[in-house]
Amino acid sequence: MIRTLLQAASESSHDSVATSVRPDQRFRVAVTLGACSLLGLLLAVQSFIGGHIGNLAEYDDGVYFASAIALVHGVLPYRDFTFLQPPLIAVWLAPWALISTATSARFGLELARGATDVIPLLSVLMVAKISWKRPRISFLVAVGVTALSIGTIQASQTVLLEPYLVVLCLAGLFVLNVGSDRTANSWRLIIAGALFGLAGATKVWAIIPVAVILWRMPEPTARRRLQFALGVVAGFTLGAGPFVLLAPLTAFHDIVLTQALRGPSGMVVATRLGDLSGFQLLVLLARTLRPLGEVLTVAIVGGAVWLVTQRTRASRVATVTDAHRDDTLLRTLGFTIGLILLAAPSYYYHYAAFYAPFLGLALSTLPPLWRRDSSASPKRGRATLLGLIALGAALLVGDTVGVVRPVVENSAVPQLPVAAKGSGCVVSDAPAFEILNNSLTLGDTGCPNVIDWLGVERALVHGISGEPQDARSAAFQRDLLHWFHAAGTVVLSPIDAGIGSRAQRYLVTHFTLSRSRPDGLRIYHRRR
């Protein structure tokens, strides 16, 4: 009899727990699917309405996809051409570059752009999994901020590094078991480190979360830190080692020295804050009313520091638990990455994509601003919900403005005349133009491997590329003359390409300006 009662009580308890769990799971699934759907819609609007397909959208995407095409033709970064980033982006894009060899370079680039649009959706799923066991509101904040940040969207408008960097870092956090039950499995630490190492072989910024994890690792011991660090080294060596070993000094010069010596450029601090916070409307305000934007910057940063300080004090517990260590790690990641990006000499709009998931995860760790006890006011709970809805609506409106009015104006690509395609090598300071025209001549006999014109400038001059003083660099001018001697067609974009007087005279003497557009694009053909 007693056994029957205990069994019935156990079954009743199990049923009640299952009944309470199922709605919670459904809520999280609904939030994740909703966030992915909204993000997917915004990405589609950006691609189709924003005019990215078939047009020049960026300088960098041409460099990255050209490096992938070069790779599949046996032309390697550092050894055969200047490349200022770690080499793994060429490997990630290699499948599309292989397809382009059987179809066309333009088709391959569009496939690569479409694939890059999918990656932020994977990042949202990763954030959802990492924060799955957090309270509902915390889960909603983490997923919502990641999905609706303007940085997440704009960095996926074409082939850029940040989406690949972010998904690898989040995969590393997930494997590290942040947000889940602890495990003593050493391989988990090594694999997590390897994923961060692969992220570093894609973009060196991965060193920031790696350093924070080594400092604030859950269950920190010397052995666990060593295992994670070994994984990082193994992943980076696997991704970058084969390329670096073929040209170690050039790789160090391109990736480390040149990037360390680059001059200040990009957005001012007030604009950065709006970009990093995910609020496109704040970015527009900072650009149009700069004094007001600066005041808001001080107010928001000060308020954020106060809020984090107050809520962190409120969350202190006598016993340091696994969940508390997770919170400390995620909070430190969010604070450190945000501070570095605010203070960095150079900053561009797509940098915010790196910060978005870490900001969302950090915000999800803050104790709620309402009380959880039974005496909490229902009105306060409704006010919190309405506040979150208003916050999401503001993010969504700003995102819509951002994708309809892109941060980089797209430019239609004029077709090269048929005769020009057979007139020898094509050299351009806009590699995406060559790709979209199917006129890339990498690896062709006698043709120079001009993949990153501005990168060569920066590597030789050690400053901001595309500056007038580059025309006085003897080393860069020698490269220019070598390129022009081999070229049958030269395409120059509106940027200052650093062409000196001697190279300019050679261009004018031996080439004819066949087309010049109002947007500044110029096409030269060698005189016969």
C-alpha cells in the first residue's frame, strides 16, 4: 500500500514536472525560430532590395574570394601574393571557388555571398544553445540581441570575415560547455580550444576571447588551462600552419607587423557605440547630430557601467557555483571585447558583428531588474515585458533602416568589352570588379597576382592604404610599374590608388581611357 502511494506520488510529481517543462521548451524553440526568421527576412531584404546581388558591395569581399580562387589554382597567400589576414578564409571559400572554375567567377562569388548569409543563423542557434538553461527573459535577451544587432546583419551583406569568426568562437563556447552541466572530459577542452584556434586562423581577434577564457575559465586549474591552450595552438596550426611554413617571414610581416602599424581610421567613438549596441538609429543620430551623440555616448556608457556594477554586486553568492563562473566568464567577455573595440585605433561597421553575441550573452547574465519573490507586482512584470517589446521594436526599425539604406553604397558593374578579355592580363585595384566581370587572370602565364592592391600599399608603406603619400613609396611604385607592364587592361576605382608620376605617365602613354563613369570608375585598354 505504501509502495503504491509512493509510486503514485512519484508519477504525479514526474507528470507535473514534465507538464511545466514542455511549455518552457516550446517557449525557447519559438523564440529561437522567431529570431532566426526575423534575421533571415532582414538578410533577404538586404540582399534583394539593398541591391547587393551582382553589384560591387565592398572591397574586402573581392580580396577574400580572389584568394580562394588563387588557392584552388595553387597560388598561395604570403608566398605568392600579399595577404593581410590569416589564411583560413580562403579555405572556407574554396568550395565556391571550385564551383566557379566549372561555371564562372561571378557565379561563385554570389554563391559565397549566399552562404555567408546563412552563417549568422547558425550563430543565433549557438547562442540559443549556450543560454538554453537560463531564465526565459535572459534567454530572450541573449537570442534577441544577437539576431537583431545591426552589426550581425550588415557584416553578412557580402563575404566578410566576422560571420566566420563569430560562429567558430560560439562553437568553441558551446563545446566548452558554458551553460550546461560540467564534465571532466579533457577532450572537450582541447576541441573547444581548437575551434578558437581555427577562429584565430580566420581573424586574429579570436585572441581576445581566448585570453579571457584562460583568465576566467570555469573550474580554473592549471591542467584545464593547459589543455585549452594546447587546443588553441593545435587549431591555429592546423588552419594557418601550412601557409605560414611556406613563407614564415612574409606571413609575419603581412599578418602581424603590417596590421600593428596601420593608422587610425573608421568610425568615431560616438558612432561606434551605436554600432556596438546594435542600435542603427543611434548611429544615424551620432552622424547627424554629433554633439548630442557624444552626450548620449557618455550617458549610455556610464549607465551601463553603473548597471553592471550594481547587478553584479546583487548577484554575489557565498558559494561560487558553476553557473556563477559561467556568468563571470560571459560578463567579462562582453565587457572586454566592447572596451577594446571602443578604444581600437581602427573601426569599421562590420566589427560590431563580432560583439553582438557576446553582448547578448553578457546581458543575459545580469540579474533581472524585478524581484522574483511571490510579492512581486504583476504590473511590474507587465512593464518589463512591454519594455522588452519596445526595445526589440526599436532594434527592428533600426535594422530595417540599415538594410534599406546600406552603409556601403552599391555600384553597378560595367561589362568589359569582349575584345578586352582576350587582350592580356587584367589589373585592378577593385578585385570584386574582375570577379563580377569574369576577368580575373590569377595564375595565368605572365600575369601578376594582384589580389589585394590596397594591402600591398599598406604592407609597403605601413599606414592607411589608399593615401596620396603612397605615390612616393619607391617599393610600391616598382610593383605598380611591374603590374602595368604585364597588363592589357587596367581598371581603377574611385579610391586614390597611390599611383605615382612615373606609373601615371606609363599608363597615359601606353593605355587609352576607354570608359570613365560619374562614380569614378575608369577602364584603360593597352594601345595596339
